[in-house]
Amino acid sequence: MSEKLEGFVCGAVAIIGRPNVGKSTYLNHSIGQKISITSRKPQTTRHQILGIKTFEQSQIVYVDTPGLQVSPDRALNRGMNKEVIRAVAEVDVVLFVVEAGKWTEADENALALIKRAEVKIILIINKVDKVKNKPELLPFIQKITEKMNFVEVIPTTATKGDNIPLVENAIIKLLPHSEPWFSEDQITDRSVRFLVAEMIREKLTRKLGDELPYRLNVTIEQFKEDETLVHIHATIWVESRGQKKIVIGKEGSVLKSIGEDARYDMQNMLEKKVFLETWVKIKEKWSDNVNALNQFGLSSE
């Protein structure tokens, strides 16, 4: 839109926090559609992902960021931390998300980062439903708010959508006057190819052991769509022959299960039948190789 709308506000909002506090879950509930993958395992989010929420007189442009690493040991993790630092420097508002009742070194590092930025910060106390003794929340919140002054402090349960409208209203009050950056029907800047690759990676992350998912990546080699069917050819990249064997599973059982679960999500998003083929290939030590990370479109040093 070239004409500025009177009274319209629009701006960027970074969702910041340590791994696994519910940043992507918040984003998906606010947008009303799954655009950022989630799992119980940390480091699931690797990219900055824009989520766009448009109201009658406002537009929130979310930047979902990777969880900050305390001691990043590989190029991939160091690059993810740089993604977060860049996001904080370029937004109008920060949502600092912490888990109710839990404060760690990683939370302290994240707070130190956003303290240095000249940006308005809303503190989100997420997963309050997991705190059995609710009076314990008050001293926990007081402990954090003594560390710095937040514009607002809002408790949420992102998995249920509790208090997300309150967060949105708080954000809108802080956004600058601006015409919308995106059309009202757009919910993300990411391509469909990116989203389907992430759907496969989510299923891998959820189904496999604690360490292996961080040694995996997914690329889409072919995406062909007609009126009733979408053909998708995907490659799952691993770092060793042993990892490849685990991903495939006995007689292909693991790979088949991952494909079925991913195809279900793809069909819901695309509203068409999906024919999905997957291959598993080896690229040794890709997660600590700058050239490989750049080739995959991931953050690198």
C-alpha cells in the first residue's frame, strides 16, 4: 500500500528467550496457524521466521528467533545466537519469554542481551499452568522484575492460547504509526517449500533421540503442484552412516512414519493430496561447516 492509513500502527516484534520456553507455540497461537515448528526438545527453531497478524487498525510482524545458547559449540549454534542478536537490534518491541518458576543461566544471558538494546520489552511468564502452587508465581515474577523495568508483565499458557489477546493488545499500544508492511491475508514471509521442509524436520525432531535431531537438516528438491495433487521430493541430511540407519529405521519403519505424519500436516496446509518422497543422504559434519550451512540457507559464522 502506498497510501498511509490514518491511525494505523505497524512494527516488528522479536520473540526472545532461552530454548524451549514456548516462543514458537506463542507465535502459532497468535497467528492462528502453524508456521513455526515445535517440539519438547530445545534448539528446534533455527531460523528467524516472520509471522504476520493483521487487525483492523494494526499489524504485528513477529520475528520468531532461535533459543539463545549459553555455550554454542558448533557453527550452527553460534549462527543461531547471531540471528537473535540481529533481531533485537531491528525491532520495535521485544517479547521476553520465560518459563514460570524456572530461571536459568540462559535466561540471564537473554536478559543481558535485551538490556543493551534500546527497545520496549514485555515480559511473558509462560507455562503458568504447570505451576501447581500459584502463590509461588508472585515472588518469582518479583525476582525478575527487580532485574529491569518491563513495559508490562503478562502470564500466559501459550499451548492453550491463554492471555494471548492481552499480549497482542499490549504490543499494539507500543507500535509506531505506519502503513501495513504486508497484505492483510499474508501470515508469513516464508515460502511453502520452506514450510514443508520444516514440517518434516519437526517430525524428525519429535520422533528421534535427544541428540540426533540437531545433526539433521531437510531440503526440498522438487515441489510440483497441480489442481488436485502436490508432488514433493525431500532430502534428509545426516552426518554419518549410523545416523542414516537410525533415520530410516528397521525396514524403513521410522522414515515411513515420519513421512506419514508430515504428509498429514502438509495436506492440511495445502488443502490438497500430497505425494511425498524422502531420501536420506550423508554430508559429514555439516552442522559445524560454514560452507554447508550457507548451502542449506542456515545461519553461519
